[in-house]
Amino acid sequence: MLPPILSALRIPVVASPMFIVSGPELVIAQCKAGIVGSFPALNAREKDGEPPLLDAWLTRIAEELDRHNQANPDRPAAPFAVNQIVHRSNARLERDIEICHRHRVPIWITSLGARAEVNHAAHDCGGIALHDVINDVFARKAIDKGADGLIAVAAGAGGHAGPLSPFALVQEIRDWFDGPLLLSGAIATGRAVLAAQAMGADLAYVGSPFIATAEANAPEDYKRMIVDSGAMDIVTSSLFTGVSGNYLAPSIRAAGMDPDKLDSADPSSMNFGGNAAKAKAWSQIWGSGQGIGAVRDIVPAATRIDRLAAEYAAARAAICG
Ligand SMILES: Cc1cc2nc3c(=O)[nH]c(=O)nc-3n(C[C@H](O)[C@H](O)[C@H](O)COP(=O)(O)O)c2cc1C
């Protein structure tokens, strides 16, 4: 059963949070077009001594969506989500939880570790918590710790992808879990959204196609590389963050490395504490999932969502009659 907050979307899609790429412009456009928009709390980085940017972003998102809802009572905006990286190196976690709790964030997405206190904070302000997992063991742990729903991150996803086929992953989780289940990884068409539902997921979790949108906070060359690339251009490596992730091979080549000969990194090198030097060194290495063969132009997010909705309706009509 889906909680009411996830059941009134225009199409069953949650736009995934993307490091650097997702900010208020993209989230507002996604929500206004009828799907859940999201961003990582860590993207809101103020300079030393300035007030928390996360506070300002949450105020802006709430105000703009509220204005939209007053002007368009017949097609209200979808709710938004904030992603918390629950890794021990994230020194901002406690502060960011307090800010999200104060703003009564409706959907909390947690990744890289399940922590009961984050789920409690979400529930205490009336929100729900979705935890992203790459296998069934982590899925069980997340529900034990009080998450309301799961995001199954399968092979081919952008960012920190899992190694498992979506068929295997969804089947194993659905075997015992009947709560909200999202599927992540290379979903880039309305047909694929319907396929995720046929497999047993409730909603699709879509990231990389939104990099090639006007509102994404990404350099023009990155957006263009998404448009020009396909599944064969994606390489998997742990070198850049310490955990296995998917990246655009042309961006690795442009940074002077051979994408076919990358060293692997130790998971203990994972750091979300603001290692500026390392972040700068890897800023030209661009993440993407394998589904981008379906992305052929850079368009406003609303256009991408209109297309997904039209494709989804056509696929339903063709397959479900
Ligand atoms: C550039 C990029 C950055 C990402 N950053 C994050 C992040 O900060 N937090 C997170 O939970 N997931 C992150 N992800 C993973 C997405 O949440 C999601 O699992 C993925 O984008 C779905 O696969 P797709 O890109 O093939 O649609 C990122 C993905 C990409 C492509």
C-alpha cells in the first residue's frame, strides 16, 4: 500500500537526488510537473560564516510550490524530498536533520547507511523515510531500523549503483516487503516506468535523464555528453568515491585517464565531510546511469516529464489494453 503522499502523482516517478546536479530550480520544476523532485542536503553549501543555505533552499521550494498550488488548484505540485547521506563522514548530518525537521520536509531519502534516529526525525515532523539499498540484506536492515519504504538500486544506475539485476533485486525484496518500493537504475522512458511496476515496484526512481535539462546544475558539456552517449559509454569504478559507481567514459578520458585501466579504491576512503581538494580533483568526472541512450536533447524538465507521461500512457494502453 502506498502512503497518500506517494499515490497522487501524475506518473509513478520520483526524480532521484544527484550530487551537485539537483538544486531548487530542478526540484521546483519536477514537482510542478507532477513528479516528486529531490536534492541531496549536501548540495546546499554556504560559505564559512554564512547562514545555512539548506534553510534558504527549503523556504524557497515551499514558497514557490505553495504559489503554484494557489494558482493551479486543478494540478497541484507533487511533494518534494531531501536526501541525507547517512555516512559517518557526513559531519553536517545532525544540523541538516534539525533544519529538515523544522521545515517539515515531507519525504526523507537516506543513503549509505540506515540510522533509526533519521527515521524518527522524519516521522516526528509528519514525513516518511525511504532508504536506498543495493541488496536484500540491507533492505531488511533498513526496515528493521524504521524506514517506511525502500529504493532498490540495481545495476546500471547512475551514482553509486548496485551490482544486481533489477529483476532479482525487486523479486527478493517483494517476497517479504509489501510497503512502498521504488526501483532505480537506467529507467529513462515511460515504457521502463511501466516495466518497473510490472516487476513489482510501485514507482520508478529516475536520475540521469534529468542531467540533460535546462534546470540541472551541470556544465553544458556534461549535459551534451549525456545526450551524445549511450550504455556502452558508461564505466563502473570505485576510484572516485571509494564505492562502486557509474561514470561517463568520455569525461574520464577528458581528465587524462584511461577508463579501461582505473585503479579501485578502498571503501574507507569514502568521505562526505567536505574534502574540497578531492572534490575539485574529481569535479570533471561525470556520473551517469546506463539508460541515457533514450536522452536525445537538452530540454526543460517539464518537457522531459511530459514525454515520460505520454510514453507511460501509450505503453499502458498497448500492454494493458
Ligand atoms: C550524477 C549523479 C549524482 C548522484 N548523487 C546522488 C546523491 O548525492 N545521493 C543519492 O542518494 N543518490 C545519488 N545518485 C544516485 C541516484 O539517486 C539514483 O540512484 C540514480 O540516478 C538512478 O539511476 P539513473 O541515473 O540511471 O536514473 C546520483 C546519481 C547521479 C547520476
